[in-house]
Amino acid sequence: MNTDKLAALRARYAEATGSDIDDPEFRRVAQTQFQGERRRFPFAGVPTFLSAPYRDDGFEGLDVALLGVPMDLGVTNRSGSRFGPRAVRTIERIGPYDHVLKCVPLAEASVADVGDVPFRSRYSLSDSHADIEAHARAIVEAGARPLSVGGDHSISLPLLKAVGADRPVGLVHIDAHCDTGGAYEGTKFHHGGPFREAVLAGVVDPERTVQVGIRGPAEYLWEFSYRSGMTVIHAEEIDRMGIPALIERIRAVVGDGPAYLTFDVDSLDPAFAPGTGTPEVGGLTPREAQAILRGCDGLDIVGGDVVEVAPAYDPTTNTAQNAAQMLLTILCLMVRAPSLRRG
């Protein structure tokens, strides 16, 4: 090493503290994390989503409310995603910074973990959906935007009814399955049909909906996606078109209007996310998923969810790790949404 360079580095950094940083962008982040020379212990304290402050006194003044939805009464295969919110909360080291989006979401907007939906019954799917919608509607009416962790994918329907109550929203849907199936075995509110019902309820615009990562043996159930005008992009198409072209397609479909972003962890290949109810081989890698999400930067994301984490099937916690990382990225997108007037 050049001796003059080494001397200069020693002069600058040998006695410097961890928060003593010159780069303006890095210093901006460090100032949100350090108190003197001390940082928060990631392994201590009460766990919350993304280590956000906990709030149980209402939603006024919040920009984004992080909401747990521990309900899996709509599953068609393996149950257990009711434990998803708890698993994601215990992931201790996600954030505080997205280095690609250059965003420190908890420092750039008013964000809190507002706990879980208070369910009246652990047995009734219809009552649970009504409870989710009412709770999410209270968040929206308070001027905040819900970002939820499920739970099975049926929770997206009541969430969308709250977010899209005043006008239909566009939809970025990342999943192995289109989830536009019809009623069977006595219910149409299972996790394989929320987006059909959301369109029929008038809260999602199918022409502004794009479904990404679709694959597996249930393709014959997704006729509604095609008939309604949704854009369906299968997993095997992504390799051929490439991530930049995929992002361009998503942005063209969704446009400038308000949109909701839903991320099912089974969009990821089971090698990366085995802890889910309906795994499908041939899925996205976490890096591909992050690139797709980050490509949505600038879209007007007004609500979102991460669903189908079933930790009992994942001894490594990889599924919850990936879910928490995607949650952070979606939070960044919501914080940077053009229509958000930060509190």
C-alpha cells in the first residue's frame, strides 16, 4: 500500500467512532441510528415489524401503519400462516436502510407497528374478513396507509375493500398463483380467489393489474385473470424478457394512479421460502424479487401486504427472513409514493 495513503487513512480513521462518517448519504443514515457511540441492540427489546415503534392508541398522525393479520382460515393446503406475523416480527436485523432506493423509511415518514387485527372469532372466516376490513378502514379514515403481514392470501380482499373504497386501485401482485379462482366447497372467500372478488367488488381495476411469477398446476383455475384484462406474467417468461423489460411492463400497466402491492412468499422458489402453504418449484430468487419490487419505485403505492409465511415448515427461518426484507422494500415504496404527504 502507498505509505502516504496509509498515513492519511490512519489520521482520519484510527481514532474515529462508528458514527464519524464523512459521506453525506451515509452520514444521513448514521444520524438516525446512533446515539453518541451507541446503536440499538437488534436482539433486545420487544419485537415489532422492522423494529418500528409500537403504537396502540389509534392511527392519527401516521403515514403508514404496519398491521399484523394472523388469520389462515382460507387456506386450501397447509395451514399455519396465522403464525406469520409473529415470525416476521422476530426477525431482528432488517433495515434500517435500503441502499438501492436510498431510503430510511422509519426516519422519513411516520411509521408504527399498530399490532394485530382484533378478531372476534378464531373459527369464522366471514367474521374475520369483516374484522380485517373494519380495522383497515379505520386506518385509512385516519389518514394512514396499511401495510399488512398475514395470514393467508384471502386477507387481501378485505384490505383492498378498505383501501379501494373510494376508487378502484391498480394492483401489483407477485405470487406463484393468480388467486382469481371461483367458489367451491361452500365459499368464494378462500385464498385462491381474493382478486376475482376484489374486481367484482369494484375495488381493483383489472386493466391496471399485473400478476408476476405465476406457475404451477393450477393454471386452469385462472380464466378470470385473462377474461377481466389482467396482465399475467409467468415465471418462465421472466428469464426470456429480463428484469428491466418486466419492470417496464409493470410500470406501463399500473400507470400513475393509486396502486396496491401484494407479495406472496410462495412467489419465491421453495429453496428460499419453504415455509409456506402452497409451495411451487421454479420460482423467483430473493434477488430477483427485490429487483422487481425496487423497479416499482415512483409508483403510487397506497397499501400493501406480505402473506403466506407459515413458519412451522421452515426450520431455518429463511421464509420469514425473506418476508421481512420484502416488507422493508414495500415500506420504502410506500414512503416514497408520490401522493404521500409525510406526517
